[in-house]
Amino acid sequence: MTREADSPTLVWFRNDLRLRDNPALDAAARRGRPITPVFISDPDSDGDWPIGAAKRWWLHQTLSSLITSLHRHRSRLVILRGDPLTTLRNLVDATNADAVYWNRAYEPAAVKRDTAVKSALRDDGVEIESFNGSLLFEPWEIRTKSQTPYQVFTPFWRACCERPAPALPLDEPSLTLPDHWPKSLDLDDLELEPTIDWADGMRQAWDAGEEAADERLKQFVRQSIAEYDDARDRPDTDGTSRISPYLALGVLSPRQVWHTVRKHVNRSGKPDKRDAASAYLREVGWREFAYHLLYHFPDTPTQPLRDKFASFPWQDDDEALRRWQRGRTGYPIVDAGMRQLWRIGWMHNRVRMIVASFLVKDLLLPWQRGAEWFWDTLIDADLANNTLGWQWIAGCGADAAPYFRVFNPISQGKKFDPQGQYVRQWVPELSEMPDRWIHNPWEAPAGELDSANVTLGTTYPEPIVDHAEAREKALAAFEDIKSG
Ligand SMILES: Cc1cc2nc3c(=O)[nH]c(=O)nc-3n(C[C@H](O)[C@H](O)[C@H](O)COP(=O)(O)OP(=O)(O)OC[C@H]3O[C@@H](n4cnc5c(N)ncnc54)[C@H](O)[C@@H]3O)c2cc1C
């Protein structure tokens, strides 16, 4: 294949929608040729997990912001649709490009796709380079002494922390422009936004783009990181960083997170801040662990990691599933979480655990049904984190919660939302309930319900199950497979 000295480099953007700390873009810039940034929409290449509805909306906002950032460089984003190999081959021909660079993805379908694209384009004589743009440590770099993947978090994270610190983030490169731009679709042609606009709550809650992500992270580090370890379990406060939607599309890289946190801590010089930073980075470590597991155990988005859970007697109850999805279970903290998710495409981690435990252990519905609903409704939907979270709660994953740990939605509510502010925000029909009964309105005296304008079964549902009975039933079922 004959190429000219000014043949462009194609940079294939995927889950790395940023200009700063983007290793593929940086390497393309250092190559010194013109750069043609490209985004390819192809739901088929996501296998069983095509991007869900909420994240499609978020992807639209994020791509729009990336386009604006590229315009600052007088560059563009070439938007195409179709099978990535055919599309890239056509683009190589149309632009006379001699190299395609991208940052690696780790989802099983993406690994398969990228391996095929890499080998076919190399056979065509195109230079292919892939980079690590979304993890602190590659999944194959971290191994136990016996060279197996880790299945327990603490030694995994210790092994990560013993390695050299992640490299410093890269600056935004300057981009050499190509002479001609190939044909591109408009962003709207991808039809990522819903036709009936249900995204108002998400629009109010989230600002897309690198500037917003950077501001969110810096504000958290300046104002809240010192209290993170105590506040992170309180859904009634703004105690977590809320950067997951940015990490999910690579608007922010974990290296940027790591170094922003470390820089702040070093500057402050206070040991308590160092502890707070370690507690926070440890959570980012859970994300690394999730990718480690997904990479080494690619069946886990649908199959339990522990085989014996394959025979668990899950129930099949569409009505119960629907009530859980809509936030109509009659358990206020569960309903608040599910409604927060529906409205803003995000849910607090503590509440994710409570609602997931409720689905799996109180309703005995398969964890996969919950994972699918989260996948469709979270703007931070992430196959690795979602799989880890659901398998952890169900007790069938790596380093999982023991099967006998059943979250009590009443005591969890009382402990982590003591004045019921979180419930009042998301379940407004309970807003006038006194603190004492906000998490268990069915136990309130009739007079208290009347004064709070609550009629159970009419204005707010009766509990879908009795938690104590459901717990016993779940423990018996889990006991069966344990001994089976
Ligand atoms: C059932 C269930 C499903 C989940 N599904 C997802 C998902 O699809 N996408 C997703 O990003 N997270 C998921 N999580 C993990 C966690 O709830 C979110 O990452 C967190 O709530 C995001 O909010 P934050 O950015 O404010 O987190 P912070 O507490 O500020 O933490 C900072 C970052 O650390 C990482 N992190 C924190 N906790 C976890 C964790 N338990 N597991 C893995 N990474 C973590 C995230 O990248 C997060 O953005 C799930 C958890 C559960 C229990």
C-alpha cells in the first residue's frame, strides 16, 4: 500500500471522549502527521450489552462537548455508523490514512472486535497502535504469586499500590489538521437522544464535557475529600465525588483522578488528608478490580463466578420486578433509590447496595434482571462495575458479600438517612412523615399517617413483602445451594 508523507493518522474515539490525557491522541500528535478523529456508532459490536437508553442520552451530550473542544483546534469529529472494520477500511481509503490509533477497551465483545480489526488492518498494511487510556493498571499486569488473576480485593489493591505510581496525565496536544475532511454524519443522525423527552431530570443534574468533569473532581477534592470516609455512605449528603458518569465515557481518566488527589494531599501536607485520599483512591481501586475480573472472567456479566449459584431457585415475578423498577415496593429507601435512578440516571452507592439486595434477597429475583435494569437506566452504566456490584450483592462473585448478609431496608434507612431527607426528596408523598416513621410508615399509628396525608395502599404502597419473612426464605434458599 502506498502512502504519502502527510497521510493522516486516524484516531478512533470510543470510551475515551476527551482531549486531555488521551494516550492515543497524544501519540498520534507526536507522530507529526495530520489527525482525523473518528467516532463509529455500532450497537452490534457491543454484543449482548448495547448501550442503554440513559447512557445514550449522556453519550449525545458528551460527543457534543467533544465536538466543541475539537472545534477549538479547528478540528472535527468524523461521525460514522456501521461495522467498525468495514467503516475504518473505507475511511482509510477515503483519507489515505496509514495508521489507526485507539485506546483499549476491556469488555469481552470489544476485545473480540478490536482483535479482529487490528489483525485485518495490519494485513492491509495499516499501522495500528493501541494504548491504555482507561485504567491505572492493565488487567494482565497484576497477578498473584502463582500467576493467576486476583479474586480478592485487598491483596489485589495492595499489589497495585506496590507497583510504580501511574504515569502523570498527558497535556492536551496540538492537532495538525488534514487537508480534506471525509464525509461525516451529524451527531443528531445517530438518534441517541430519546424521541419523547424524559431526560429533563438528567439534564438538570449533569453537565457534560471535560471542563465539567474537571471542575466536579477538583471541587470534590477541595471541599469534600477530607470527610469522604464518613460521608460516603450517606445518600442525604453530597459526600461522594459523582465522577462515575465521566469515567464511564472516558471524559476523565483514572490517572487524572489519581494525580489530582495526590497533588492536593501533598500540597496540604496533613496526614488525615492522606488517609482520606487513600480511602477515596481505594474506591477507584474497586473499579480497577472490576475491570481485572471482567477481563479474566468474561462470562460474568451473565454467569455467576461461583458455579453453584447457577442452580439457585430464583423466582420469576414480572409484577414484583415492575414495582421495584418503578420505586413502588412500599420500602421508602428502596423506592427513593429507584426513583433517583429513573430521574437523574444515577444512584448513590449505599442505596445501589440496598436496592440490589432487596431485588435479590427480598424478592428472590435474579441479579441479572437488576443488572439489566441498571444498564438501561444508569448514565454511568459500566459493564465491569455493574457486574461486580450485582455479583457482590448476590454473593456469587469475587470477594462477594456472604450470602447470609441481607440488607435490612429499614435499619439501613435509619442509619444512613436518619432524618429521611433522601427519602423526602425522592418520595415526596412521604415528605410530611415524622423522622421516626419515614422508613417504616406501615408501623406508624393511624393518627401520624393522617397528619402526614399518607394513606397506605392509596397515596403510597403497602410493603410488597414482609422483610423478616422474606429474609428467612432467602436464607433457606441460599442454605440449600450452599450444602448442595
Ligand atoms: C449493584 C451495583 C451496581 C453498580 N453499577 C455501577 C455501574 O454500572 N457503573 C459504575 O460506575 N459504578 C457502579 N457501581 C459502583 C458504585 O455504586 C458507583 O461507582 C458509585 O456510586 C459512583 O458514584 P461516585 O462517582 O460518586 O463514587 P465515589 O464514591 O466518589 O467513588 C469514586 C469512583 O470510584 C469508583 N467506585 C466507587 N465505588 C465503587 C464500587 N463499589 N465498585 C466499582 N467502582 C467503584 C467509581 O469509578 C467512582 O466513580 C455499582 C454498585 C452496585 C452495588
